[in-house]
Amino acid sequence: MALVLCTGTNPVLIQTRKLILERAGHSVVSCNDEQQLVAACEKHAFDVAVIGQAVSRKDKRHMALLIRQSCPSIKILELYVPYEGKMVEDADSWMEAPLEVPDDLAVRVTELANDPPRQT
């Protein structure tokens, strides 16, 4: 299974995503600020990063850039709310939140982790 970096600003949503992903067999490291994100990328070789839907447009783009710089081969999955739309143009995948079926998150992460590595 995948090693997943979960980012966001809402601790409840981050914890919920972590539980869903761990129940599916993934290992998850959560972070909610820039310093934690960089430290996590220095310590782990992540397969997938999940950027939460509650993050502002500006912060999502900054977070994605930081993830790409710190973990170049990682796949990024952006969660977004329908009325705001997708914000991270170079994400590898997107999912509309809230999810109708929460297990869809684990399925998408598995698919991304099994795709060939990103070319940097």
C-alpha cells in the first residue's frame, strides 16, 4: 500500500481522511503547516499527497509547489469543493468533496500510488 502525506487546515477533516486511508491499508503522515510538510518530506519517501478541500486557493497552490519541491516524485491529489473548483493545475488527480462514498478516497490514492512515477 501507499505512504500518504495528508495536508490541510481542518484537523477533523485531516483525521477523518487519515482513518479512511489507514483502514484501507495505507500509511499516513499528517501535517497542517509548511514546516511540518517540509520536515515530513525530508524524512519519508511519499507516494501520494492529499491536499484538503478547506485550504484557501493561494495556500493550496503554495502547498502544491512546496510538495513538488520537497518530494519531486510524489503524486498530488487535490480535494476541492464544487463551488470553488480545482485550484492546483498540475495536480495528478482531483476529487470533489465531500465524497459521496468515503472509500473512494482510498481507491483513488491506491490508483495514484500504482501509476508510474512522475517525471521530474
